[in-house]
Amino acid sequence: MKELTIGGRTLQFQVKCEANEADSYEYTEFYEGTETVSRKKWVFWGETITTVRPKEVFTIYSDITSSKLTKEYWRREISKQLELLDRRDEISKGEYV
């Protein structure tokens, strides 16, 4: 995973690809921080397995490594998503207006 810093926040990102019989496309997932996930080794029984994985915050359906999109495009799209994340936090705190 690679890192970038924008708007004072450090994000990790990873380019992924989806394909089916008719089409394929790339998209970029962005992560911030980590989260701990616990599960049973066998669906309902067995020892508990705890893993730490990156916490996905948003996805942009374009390839960040593509030379067809400008830096300005990426700055604008990432900034818009970060604003929406901040707004989500405000709503959870009860700040509607």
C-alpha cells in the first residue's frame, strides 16, 4: 500500500481491479488508520482470531496511477471525499447546520 498526505491527513491507498465477461475497470480504495477485527476460526466455534487491517474510508472509481487523469482532478476528488467524511463526523455529533 502507498501513502499520500492531503489536507493534513495521511491516507493509504490501493488500486484494485474488477472484471467480468463484458468489462473490467480499476478503482482506488483509500484507508485511514486501522481497525481490529475478531472472528472464530471455524464459523461458530474454535479459537478467536484477531487481525488488524486498514480502515477503508472511501473509494474513487478511477485508477490513481493512470496518466489520463491530472493531479488537479485527484486533489479535487480526494478533497471532496474528505469534506464528506468531516460532514459525516459532524452529523454523528449532532451538528446539522
